[in-house]
Amino acid sequence: MWREIGDREAGKIRPNSFSNRVKRNRIQSLQLSNHKDIVSSHRGSVNCLQVDLTEGRYLLSGASDASVAVYDVQRATEYDGCGVIAKHKCLFVVDKTHESGHQFAVSSAVWYPVDTGLFVTGSYDHHVNVWDTNTTQVVANFKMPGKVYRTAMSSLATSHMLIAVGTEDVQVRLCDIASGALSHTLSGHRDGVMTVEWSNTNEWVLITGGCDGAIRFWDIRRAGCFLVLDQSQSQLGRRPPVLERSATNKVSTSKSSSPSPNLPAKARAAQRKLANGSSMKQSTMAKIHTKGPPRQRLHPGMLSAQDRATAHYGAVTGLKVTEDGMHLLSAGGFGDIFVINRHIERYILRHVQDVQYNCPVEQKSVMIVSRSDSRLRLWDIDSGRNTLVNFETVRLQTSKPLQLATCQNSALVFVPCMTTAKAFDMWSGRTAMTFRGHYEYVNCCCFSFLDQELYTGGNDRQILVWSPSSLVYDEMDEGPNPDQDNWSD
């Protein structure tokens, strides 16, 4: 650390590089905090966490006991252990006893992106509430047709104040805070929508994942989705940078269009004429294509094979867009359960990942097979293809949505994996770190970009803090202090 500080003082390292290197080192040293403790006020499993996007100071949590709490993670409420451990108690909690509180489990809680004056909660009681933080009163309420799985607001939006809501209904609904009414209904999924995520590069693009295994991209300014991810459509490795690709295309275009100098004059003239003719033809085709009618939308009962594509065999339980907006991470759960005849099992098991269960003695000719997915996938948003990153085998929950988290200056993704939380390298798929501290299943991960801290919540009702380790003083020079004298007592 001190060597890097010296290089920064000498001007050998740029400010951004120095900052990114320090943050990366802090992230790689995350461990269960021994100086910060969040005193959970929930009496049920913690389902969702989010640190506000404006100050990075207030942590919002929702739990299965229908309660919502806010914590100040910067200023401690009290200190314990001779002032070593900082205790952070909730600033306020809203539960069933509140006049406008939820009656069933709170599945989603998000801050208003602009400031901390509002936050939004979604619950299994079929309601989405918009709360005033200062008065802890509901300022807007939206009734949904079923259980609310996930809510999301765009951090880029300047033209709308829409809340995307995924429920057990097949339709995605957009709620407008300004008008207090539903503004959009997006139809396309064939089962409930477990997770929704806004794009990091376009305020109009919404990404949804459903129990039907499909991941759909929507432009909310028009009807119908414009992209459905297909796990069979893949590309190997990262996408090349934009500048490199454009330069390569220019070079190849110039080489193909320029006539060969070894040809005679008449041949070069003919080649130039042919090239001009082909370019004219291509431009004409482009004009015709742009002027043509838009693609006809099909009836829901007559969907094409592309619209029926799936990204996971089972339900899509989690989505997370990377900070640069170029890639999408998805988590899939277990799929369907089949009862098949043992005489044809060798033909069926070639195409499904099977899990066998014990059958009664009188049903020896029958086998129960569960088609399972339970894996992570990394998608290229520009091409809509699977990057084929082979993430290590994980066991993921399927009963509820999972909240993933990513780092701003590191290629790590934090994933709840049963009783642990794991950090995977985004490009190799290997497990970089494993966080063990919860006694029951972990439901959500939230990363604070300001402090480089990780917050996790689980069924054990606890919110754990994972902080960077303290500075390694072994790197310091152990020479005598120049300000210290040699006098003896």
C-alpha cells in the first residue's frame, strides 16, 4: 500500500488507476466485519437489501414478517466492547402495526433513485406502496393481481418516474408515481415474473425474467419485447472493444474496395465500377429495409420459435446488469418434474439434466426426473448471446427471487448460494471468495460502492456486514521513527 502511495506521489500512477487499485485490493480482502454490527429489527427472514444511490449511507431492508427498516451504516447508534464494535440500530421500522403497513411478507424494497425522501416496497399482500421517509406514511398505493416478487426503478430516468413490478401474473406492470396509476402493461411471459431490472445505459429499456425460463428485453415506448435471450445462441469469450472493431472494419472495407495495383487499367476500371454498383445496391436495399413495414406481431397463441426461446430450463430467479451496461448476469432455478417410463429413459436422459428420486416398489417401471438448471449465465447484451462462461456448480434457491450484486471496479459478482454467499469471477466462472456466517439460507446481497462493503441477509433474520480487512502494517518500513529521541526512562 505504501509503495503505491509513493508511486502516486511521484506521479507514476494516474489518479483513477490508483483509486481503482485501492478499491480492488479492498474488495479482495472482504471478511466478516469485527468492528461493525447491524442490529436487525426483523423477526422474519430478510428478503431484500439496498443502499441508497445518492449518499451511500442508508440501508433499506425488507423481511418476511411484513416489516421494513432503515439503518444508518455511516453513523453508529452505540458502541460496544470498549468502543471497538459499532452497533447500528434501525432509524425506524414499519411493520403490521402501522396503519398502512403490509400484511404479508415484503419481497422487495428499493430507494427512490434521486434522493432518500421516498422508497418503494412490494409485498405478497398484492400491494406496492410508495413511502415518504420523513413521515413514514404511504403517499401512493398500487393494487396488483397477485403476489409481488420484485420492484425496480431506473437510476437513469429523467423523463419518467415508473416502477417496474413483477408479480405471479404473466404481465409486467409499470406504475407511475407522478399520476398514481398504472401506465403500462407488458405481455409476453407465459408464467409469473420473478425479477425485473432496468438497463444501465438506456432509461427506456427494461429486462424481465420469468418462471417460464425466459428473459425478455422491452422498450417501454413501444408494444412488445424486442429481444428474447436464447441459451442455444452463444458466442465464445468477450466482445472486442468498439474502437478496435470499428478500426478493423474500416481496414477490411478499404482493402476490399481498393483495386489491386497489379491489374491492368481496364480491369481496375471494371472492378471499380462493380464495387460502386454493389455499394449502390446495398444502400438501396438498406433504404428499402428501413422504409418497409415493421415486423408483424404474432398472436399470443401463435408465437414463433424465437418468442418461445428460454434462457434457463427453470425459473429465472435473479438478474443483474453489469456496471458498464454491456453484460447481463442471470440465475436460474429448478425446472419441471417429469414421470417417464424406464423403457425409454435412455432416450430422454440425453436431453435433460436429471435428478432421480426413490419410487415405490410397485412402480419399478416408472422414474421421476427433475429437469434442473440451478446455474449462472453471462449474456452479451449487444448481441443477445450466451458468452459460455462456465460458472462453477452452485446450488441456488428456487422458492423466492435472489438478489445479486456486482462491483464497480472489479469483475466479481456476489451470489447467494444456500447458506453461503459466493463471489465469482465474471470471466472465468471460478469462485473467488466464499462468505460463511449465516446459519440458514442467504436471500440477498448488496454491495456498497462508497465503503466497498458487502451486506447479506438471510433466513436467520440477520444482516451481516463484510468489510475490507485493516491495512497490513507489515508493508511499512520498520526503521526508527525520525521524530523519536534516544532517551531512556
